[in-house]
Amino acid sequence: MAVAPTLFLLFFWLWIPTEAVGRTGNSTMTNSTVSSKPNVVRIGVLFTFDSVIGRSAKPAISAAADDVNSDTSILSGIKLEIILHDTNCSGFLGIVEALQLMENDVVAVIGPQSSGIGHVISHVVNELHLPLLSFGATDPTLSSLQYPYFVRTTQNDHFQMYAVADLIRYYGWSEVIAIFVDDDNGRNGISVLGDALAHKRARISYKAAFPPDASKTAINDLLNEVNLMESRIYVLHVNPDSGLEIFSLARKLGMMTNGYVWIATDWLPSVLDSQAPASLDTLNLLQGVLAFRHHTPYTDRKNNLLSRLKKLNNTKTSGFNSYALYAYDSIMLAARALHEFLNHGGTISFSNDPNLHETNRSMLHLSSLRAFNDGPKFLQTILGMNFTGVSGQIQFDKDKNLIRQAYDIVNIGASGPRIVGYWSNHSGLSDVVPEVLYSKSPNKSTGNKHLSNVIWPGLTSITPRGWVFPNNGRPLRIAVPNRVSFREFVGKDKDPPGVKGFCIDVFEAALNLVPYPVPRKYILYGHGDRNPNYDELVNQVAQNNFDAAVGDVTIVTNRTRIVDFTQPFMTSGLVVVVPVKEVKSSPWSFLKPFTAEMWFVTGAFFLFVGAVVWILEHRHNHEFRGRPRKQLMTIFWFSFSTMFFSHRENTVSSLGRLVLIIWLFVVLIINSSYTASLTSILTVQQLSSQIEGIDSLTSSTQPIGVQDGSFARKYLIDELNIAESRVVMLKNTQDYIDALTRGPRNGGVVAVVDELPYIELLMSSTNCRFRTVGQEFTKSGWGFAFQRDSPLAVDMSTAILQLSENGDLQKIHDKWLLKEECSAKQNDDAESNQLSLSSFWGLFLISGVACLLALIAFCIRVCWQFAKFEPDMGEEIDHEILQQRMPKPKRPCRRTPSFKDLMNFADEKEAVIKERLRKKNNKRPRSQSLLLE
């Protein structure tokens, strides 16, 4: 990079006359000139005087020099001399002027405004150790480490391009066309814009470059070319001296009307500010344009300087743009830094560069260019400065950029530029002045940012969509799969538009909701003898052979990498389908709902509960008393009659009622479960294979059927590692039926793996002869495929969501796909419907515990009563009293109660026991009186 400019300088210098580069003094003959505190210091200024930037900068530079020389606190006792050189808008002359400028032993160079000249002379100042302070070169690449002596005292286009990208993201646009001058500043700026847009998921769809000296015809042809493209967002990054001509040509081409968006970089506000007030014709030409202007704080010092410059009689401009402020601050920066440099022991001395010594046979006078000995120290002093200038805070970061990079976002209207927002490297987009946000923490998120309303070209306040279909007469090329099976989804049609099906109707309905016409042409993809390969179809869209693919295209990962899909309009997923057969009913089908264990336990509990209720009711209820045979029959009848809630015996005891209530609840649950299970068994279909889902399918070795052209084949082989030899391609619906019916033993398949919508249609069209097993093992959907970054994909996604919300999507589904529904979840076989004890042991446990507790309570009560009541106790007491009065006692007649007595006692009616207890209690006082006697 450095060799070519150096060779160019050497070649150029060879032909420069001696008088043009030689110095008039004797300083060229000395090796070194040292001045600890000189009377005069020189600063060179290099720019184009007669330009939009130069006409504003020149008066400001003169004013800055006057202010420095009149201010005793800056360079006291030293006169600042400004040496101006005009580059005349020429890169060649700019280089010549720069070399002549450096013959004057300047300590710094201010300028240039051209980034191209800046690149060349940066190599020279690197060699001579001269700081180069540029108030006009905004090329981002000038901040590279290759140019250590280049110091940018204006805004860096790197930040401006990120501001443009943030604005594009704010309005939701995804594609822009960049129109720029093909020079260093234009190319490098647009390159940064492309990187910035990539971070925002947007891109430059076309770079429209033209040479710096392009004619009106060339620019007009370029605009005609971009007008045929679909993007309507134009970012214009050109030179301020010729930029307005582009808008004039664009207006003649009708490109300044409704639907277009023009975003201009800082060159446009520079032109308008230098023409203040701008003419009405210029404002009408720029109606609706958005532009970025260097943000400079509103201060009295700034306003005073601008008022002072406008009063000068020798100015060639009616207004002053931001470059005047940056030029003024560049002089002040150099002067203040020089003051600090001298006060800290710096010396101004120049010496011949050994690399530039002329040889005896050379005609070059390179000795006229001398190096600044303390240039590195002076450079560090400049980079360490921190003061407030008329353009804002003058302080540099580690990349030698001003720390506060900010822009006004202006909207050009009939009354002039109007600020609609701001952008800064501190807080991003905002409608608040950056100075207010500098005291807060950085926040560049655009989620909560707001800008004022914008008037767009065509005097509309509605934000343009940003793109249209290209004006080249070509309709949208839509590829449609030429299917041979399941044509209800999509297929060929004899009538226009040549295709039909569920997917086509959904696409057409969504297009009707898009707020603009979409010219289109459907093109069948495939030969019609078999289903096309959908991966190849998507690749055709990615390769620009089609604009979109409409049909039953599944959204899978490898396809999303090359195309953009819309919102899914049909949910889908891979399932396993197998054949089923009807189960014939047998005379003993009524026994199948319960397992043998369940039947045994249930019957045992019927008897157990009947016995418990009999025990609890026997002493209270006359219906549970009588001859043993009758009581046994009562137990059996009562037990099994509760199954149908038809028991005729009433329960009167509290414990009996408690047990019966709990048991009736258990019976209710058992009856309900039995009825449901029997119903299912009598209508169940059984599988004709042992495949229960994808796991058992992959573990087997039998053939598997997949639809021809589907992604299922690749998924089974690549993802599930199924042998390719096991996968059988099925072309149409009849192949499905034949392969599943024959089975693997007769040359068919054990199961078919396909997407759920196809399988549902298959099952309903074959009277549910097949069914799915297991769960969907992939989750995906069908969408319409468009080329990458196609704006139509976003609009179609919104339209599909509207169809879903208003119910039209379901109506289209019912029109094409509403068939007889088959249960997606059926039992594998009759045995799987049997109810086992494990499903009811909790109920039996509750009932059993209730019975046991009731029996325990009953036994405790009987034993208590038996202990309280001993038979014939009164008579034994009377007999004992009489024996005491007789001379010869006899053997007592009292005996020990036996278990038989307890059973006989328990068999007595409760009422009889209570009556005997009552009589016993009445006899006890009489016995006690006799005993006392």
C-alpha cells in the first residue's frame, strides 16, 4: 500500500521544476534548525477554496488565526502564521500543493477535505513526522494504524453509516440500494454501511457506483437501472458539490414520488446550510428526503462565531455548515496543543531526513522536505487535548476519533430542514438531544426509541413499504410441485392458472390481503410421473431460477439456510402408520374388561362387604335375622344386588350405613370403568404388526415405506441411522395401500413414515384401514419459500396470520381436506383395554379399611355389653344371701361365661339386650338391701 504512492511521488517529483519546490532561503543547506521559542510558528492549511466545504471553512480558519493571535493566553509572544494552499478539486494538484506546503517548515497540516488526497499525503506526513489534522476527510479507513499522524477533527463516516443502519432498522426495511461516488470516501463508506446493515439483518441489494466526473447522461442511466429494481430505499453518499444534480435527475424520472425513500449522508445538510436560506426550488426538489447532519451543540459561542462569519464582506457563501466549525476548532486545537507542547519543554526543530538525501546524479530536491524532530511528542500532545470548542467537546479516543459522534436526523420540507431525531454513539437513535443523554448510561437499543413524524416523498406521512416488484415487466415466477399423489394439497389443473389445491387457495387468499398487486406466473416443477424432489425445488429458488415455491413444502433446517419461509400455514410432523384389522366379538367378550385377578378380588369383596353388613345389621335389623339358610341367602343377595344398586334390605345401624355408602361409591366406579372398557373392546381395531412407534420401527429390520420426493427418506437415513436398503419409495396413494396391505412377508412394508397431513388424508380415504402409532417424532410445518431477504415473505407471513385469525384458513382446509375422521389414538389390542387390580386397589383399600374399622367398633361394643351383663346375676346374689342364713352352706351355682355364651349374647337382638340391662339395673338396689339385712 505504501510503495505505490511513494513511487508516484518520486516519479512526479522528477518533473517538478526546481523553482516550484526549492526554498528561497538558506535553510535547505543546514542539517538542523532549532528554535526553543520561535517568534513565528507556521501551520499549513490544504483544501479546495471554491467548494461547498471550502467556502465555509476558509473564513472560519482566518477567524481562528485572528482569535489565537489576539488571545494572550495562547502562544503568548508567538505569532501564528497560516499558510493556505488550494487543491482546486484535483487530486493531482492537491498532492503538488501538499508537497509545496511542507517546504515551509510547518509544524502541522490542517486538511485536506478530500479523503483521496488524505490517503496520499498521510504517507508523506508519516515520513516527516507532521500531524495531519483533517476537518473534512471522513473516510473510515483513514483511522487505520497505517496512518499514525492522521488526526480526524470531524466526524468519522464509520459512525454515520451505523446511524444510517439504525434508521433503516427502525423503519423495518431489509434491503437498500447504495448510490455513491466511486472514490476512496464513497467506496469505504458504503463498505462500512454493508457491515452495519448485516448486524441489523438487512443488506445492500445493489451498489450503484459512478465515477467522480460522471456526466448527467451516465448518472441518468444509473438511476434508470436502479429504478427497475425492487428496493425503493436509496442511500445517497456523494460529494456535496454535485449531489443536488442527482435529485434533479431522479425527479425527472419520477423517483421522488410516493413509495420512494431517499436517505442522504451529511453532504446534503452541508449544501443546504451553506445556502441558508435555501431557495424554494431546492426545497421542493428535496421534499421528503431524510438526511444526517453533523450534530453540534447549540451554544452562544457557536452562534456568535456564525454571526461573525456572516458579517464578513469577503465571504463567498450565504451560510456556513458544520465544516466551518470543525475547521475553526482544528486551528484552535493545533494552537492550544502547540502552547502545551512548548510549555512542557518541546522544541520546534527540523532536520533533513536521511531517506530523502539527493544523489549527485538526481534532479530531485528532496532536501527541501524536512522532518519535524519533535513531531511524535507534538502528536501525543494533540491527542491528549481536552477542551470545548465551537463544534463541541474536543477529545480523542484510542482510535483518534472524537469521543462524541452525533448526528441530527433532518427531514427536508417546504419550509426547510426539520429535525426529527438524533443519533449518537452513546445512545443510538433518540428524540432527545444527545447532550441530555451523555450524563446517563449508554443505551443503544432501538426497542424503545422514537422519532418524530416524517413527511415522505409524495407528501405522505405513511412510512413507505420500501420495495415494489421490479418495473421490468416480469411477473413473479412461482414454482409449484407437479404431484402425482395427494393432489388435494397441490397439483396440476386444466383451467387457469394451471394449478389447484389447498396450498394454492391459501396462497391466493394471502395475496389478497397483501396491500399491493403481485403479478405472478405459476410454473409446474416436475415431469408428472412421480413427485418432484423438494430439496431440489428449494435449491432452484435459492439459485434465482424461481422467485418462490408454493406447495406442501416442509420447513426444515437445511432449507431455511438458503431460502426464507413464511409463517407455517399447516402444522406437520412425521408419524408412523400401520395397517389395522377388525376384531370379531366372542361370546365371552363381556369378561374382557377386567383381568382374572380383578374379577376374583371384586367378587371376594362383594361377599366380604355383604358379610360385614350382615354382622353389623344382625342385632338391629329384622331383615338380617331368621333361619341360618335364610340369613346366608340374604348375605349373597345383598352382596351382589349392590352391583346394580337394587338391594331391598334397609340398613339401620350407623356402622352398616357407613360401610354401605363407601362400598356403593366403589361399585359406582367399577361399573363405570367396566362399561367404558367393554364399549372400547367391542369397537377396537387391532394392529396387524408389532410396531408401536418410531422406536420399535428403528430397532426392527423390516422395510419402511416413505413418500417419493419427501424429506422423510433423508431424515430416516441421516438422523435415525436406518439402513438405506430398508427404505422403500412409494409413488402414489395406491402404492401406500398395496405395500401396507401385503406387509413385509409379501413384498410390502411393515409401516409407512410420512407427514401427518398426508396420513390423515390416507386414513380417511381408506375407511380407516390404517392408523398411526406412537407420537409425532418431528415438529415442523408447511410454508411458502422465497428467495433470501425477500420482503414478500414478511408480508405473506402477516397475511397468513390474518387468515388464521379470521377463520378463512380453516374454511379452506375444510373445503379440500374435510373427510371422515379416524381416531388417531386407538388401543393396540383387546388385552390392552383390560382393567387390572392396580387401577383400583386404592378403592378396595378404602372399602376394606372401613369394613375392618366398623367390625372392630362392633366387637368392642358387644364385648362391653357382655362384660356389663352376666346372665342370671340377680338370681345368684339372692341365692347367696339365703345360704348365709342356713347352717349348712351349699356349693355355689355360679359358672364362668364361655365363648358360646358370648356368641349367644351377640345373636340377641339389640332391643332385648337393652331391656335386660334395664331390668338388671332395677334389681340391683333390691339385692343390695337384702345383703345389708
